[in-house]
Amino acid sequence: ASRRTFAHLRQQARAVLQAGYPVIVDAAFLHRRERDAFRALASELGVPFTILHCHADPQQLRERVLRRSAAGTDPSEASLAVLARQQDSAE
């Protein structure tokens, strides 16, 4: 599912860039191959490429996930297990 999602994001980014508009792709980009694919797209189309890496203290992230879950209004599927997998697999 993640590969399909990133492929769709690339396709959409390509279409918007080719139409002459700037693009910001908002995703976790936990794996190097995901970042590299967008870097290659930017290079192919001759547009600038920048990564904005946001980070927070692991305990603060856990607290945010718990707070959002308790509120019951967040559409995210994030849980502490999802957060732990993301932290363990990030490249």
C-alpha cells in the first residue's frame, strides 16, 4: 500500500510540476528509496528539490499520539504501535 501511495504521489507531483506549479509533498518519507524517487523526479524535470526534516522528542510524540487518540476526532490511524514501527524503520 505504501509503494502504491508513493507512486500516486509521484504521479500527482509530476502532473502539477509539468503544469508549471510548485509542489510540496507531505509524507513521512521514512525510507531512502521514497526520498530518492522524488529527488530523481525533480532532477528529471529540472526543478529544485529540498527536504524539510521535522523531528520531536520521542516522548513528546508518544504523548501527542495518545492525546489525539483520546480525543477520538483524528482521522489518522496512528497508534503507539505505528509510531514505534516508524521510529524503528526510519532511514
